[in-house]
Amino acid sequence: MIRGGERPIFREELIYTPFPMGKGLIRVGSSGGAGGGKGRNFFFDSMGDFAMSGLFGLVSKGDCATTLFYGTDYHSHMGTEYGGMAVLGDRFYRSIHDISQSQFKSKFVDEYKEMKGNMGIGVISDREPQPLIIGSRFGTFAIAMAGLIENREALTQALLQEGQSFGEMTRGGVNSVELVAKLINTGRDLVDGIERMFDQIKGSASILLLNEQGIYAARDRLGRSPLVIGERGADFAVATESCAFLNLGFKLIKYLEPGEIVQLGHDGLKQKMGGKPSSRICAFLWIYTGYPASSYEGISVEVVRENCGRYLAKNDSVQADLVAGVPDSGVGHAIGYAMESGLPYRRPLTKYTPGYGRSYTPPSQEIRDLVATMKLIPIKEVICGNRIVLCEDSIVRGTQLKNYTIKKLWENGAKEIHIRPACPPLMFPCKFALSTRSTSELAARRAIRTIEGKDIEDVSEYLDPQSEKYSKMVDWIRRELGVTTLKYQTLDDMVKAIGLPKEKLCLYCWTGKEGE
Ligand code: SF4
């Protein structure tokens, strides 16, 4: 279904598959097998090497494809590798594309119109091609997942020893979505299978599973990634990002609880398994990853960002002329800072987005540097002679912030630059969703290595904002960035800004502890 002669990346296959006992057409635009994926898009946003994949599903009285297309597209900020849609009508229609060099929209805009059916699921994925179509003793189903299976290797080996085989290999390993499907297939029924899968995995997995009965939506047991349910007349939708509902006419009716399983069908919404009390939702959803118009657990992303900015301002005594945010995710934090401090919010840097897809991963470092340089345009009239408070969601490596943001402010005559990240120093790479950054790349770890003269295991002293070592670390990062002052948000204030109890949040990035 690729049109207009656009054919270089994908291989088209037509596969006939039993559904339920007859024949169904599956169309696959594949990336050409293992190694087809490109590097992550970590060039435009400071936390761009972190994302968790986004899911959207719909059960409709009429054709679902148009709404499914837009609903899935509204998750484009959550992944940059693969986009996929599966629609079930009289048969399964499925398509998967590598979106690392183009946007989901452009890949699917013609194709979705040929997907006929009133139930479907879509996914923007950062790790594996999906959704997969699985033939099982429970019938044929399509499945998509957001999350990361830490013990993927051990579970794979166990299944191989049992004589099972895997048909979907991605970058030399099994596709986690297929692994999850195989674990589900060991259950007495689909719900029991999902429960068994949850029992066996380490890490996180929220899934959508589409079959003739509807869509089974299951939220990760610790709730690290969200799922919400929306209603539009007789239609039901499920999404990772609630912002996907707003322009499609859905009313948000339910936040799934951790471990909860529901079934969306033509006869309504049925709870198949109640939620679990334990929850560790990713705090980064509010700080960086999530879209400003979304809410998780009933808490608005934009309002949390404003709260973060307010806390930064409350603890600040710096004298400045204006406050600004690093576009885009620093903007909400900066607005909050401005509201609290009374400083004017201004835009010394604007982001030029036309022509640059969020999902575009330039092929070489040289071009990536060039694109990053081109994207933020300084406004000299706002910068020159001013003392600037610059709010940022977080500092990962610090190299982009230094080379493409701070440099431009100095070059355009900034008098002072005061950096205010909305979260504490990042100390540990994410192990539950997805991250390509390694511990040694993190700015805080580089500071510690310099101060200690070597890498150290126990960094607890550096986590305490009252300690001398913490001050030394922050001062090293400040000098490395080349700015007037640098002051991070405290963990307590970040948690207060979100408004959930600490024990309900995943804070592993900052504490290194799974229980905090
Ligand atoms: S480790 Fe960090 S990014 Fe990963 S889920 Fe926890 S808070 Fe989110």
C-alpha cells in the first residue's frame, strides 16, 4: 500500500492468515529485518533519548480507521522508530512502518483508508515493530505493547527450551511483543494469560489485544505507563495519552489502575480484572515525556509543569530580567516560574518546526549537529543585555543544552544565564520504559567521575542537596555548561509539584531505588 513510488525502505508482503477459520489479509511494510532500526532521535530535545511508546485502540459502530489513524498519530511524541496499525473487519488489516526517517502521518495517510473494520489498535513504538498478528488456541489476535521486558532473555530461553520458536526477530533479538503474546498463550484464557504474563515479566508492559470480542486493554501492574478509556456515543477508545481524545470527541471516563484489565466491545466496557493497589507511575511523564494537554491519574501535565516552575521560583533569589523555557518541554516550567516570580515570560529562542518531523533521525552526526543548530532560532532583541532564567525539563548529557542553546544566548549578547532544571540531577538510566543513554553519559555521572577521579558505585552522597559533594557536582556541571548559575529542583519539590504520594511514583532515575 505504499504509494507515489515511495518504496526504498519497505518490503511489502501479503500474508494469508486464518481468521477465525477462513482467510484474512495482512499487509506488512517491514523494515527489512534485524538491524533495520536507526538511532534514537536524541538531537532535538534534552530528554529525547527517553520515550515509552504510545498505544491507541478503538471499538466503533462505524469504520474505525480514520479515528484510529488520528488517535495513534497523537502519540507520535512517544516514539520514533516504528508506527503500526491493525484493523479488524471481515479480516485483519495490518501495516507497520519504520518511521525513523519520516512521520507516522506521512506513512499511513493513504494506507489507513484501505483498512476496513470497526475495531483497531495502533502504536508508536520505540523498540520493536508492532502490532503483531498472532494465531493462537484462543483464535487470531493483534497485540501491541508499551514497556520494556527486563528479563526478556531469560524468558526467551525458557520458552526455547520448551521447544517453542519465535518468528519475529528485531535487531538480533526476539520481539518482546511476540514474547508477551507467547506468555499470554500459556493461560487458561486470555485474561488468565495476561495475568500469567504479568506474573512472569520483570519490567513493565501495558498491552492492547484485539480479537473478535473487542480490545483487551491491560495496564502494567506497577502502572509505570498509563492507559485511559474514552467514550464517544457508542464508541470506546483506549489511549496512553489522554490528549488523543480531545479533538476526536471522546470524553475521558476512566484511568485504568495498575494491573487492571478491561475489555472494550460493541456492548460496552467490561472489567475483566480489578486493579492492584501498588503503583509506580513514571514521574517523567509529567516532567518531560508526556504531552502538555494530557493527564495521568487525573493530574494535568501542563499544571504539573507550572507547579515545577513555581517551586523553582520559590527557592530562587536570583535577580533576572526575564524567564524563558527551552522549547518545547521547558515552556510549561518557565511559565510557572514566571507566574510565581513575577518576572516576564519571554522567548529568546524559538523553535522552527516546519519541515522538521519529530520523528526524523538524521543519518550522520554531522547532519544531526547541523539540524540541531538550525532548529532553535535566537531573537537578539530579546536576548541582548538581559539576565535570563532558562527553565529546562532536565539535563541528560548537557551537550545539546551547551552547544545549541546556551551558546546562542551568549552569542546574542545575554548578560547572565541562570539554568533551572525542573527535576534533580539524573543519576540512573531508566530501566522500565526505554532509554538509550548509559550511566556514564549522564552529566551528573561525568561530574562525579571527575571529582572522584574514577567511576564509583555508591553515589548516595551526591543525591543529597545539602551535601558538599552535591554542591561540587552541580558546580562542575555549571562550569561545563558555561552558565552564570545552575540550580536544580529538589526531589521533594518535584514530587509535590506532581501531587501524588512519593510511594506511588517511579523515581528510579533520580534515586536508583525501585521502591521510591
Ligand atoms: S526509571 Fe525514570 S524514566 Fe523510567 S519509569 Fe522510572 S521515572 Fe520513568
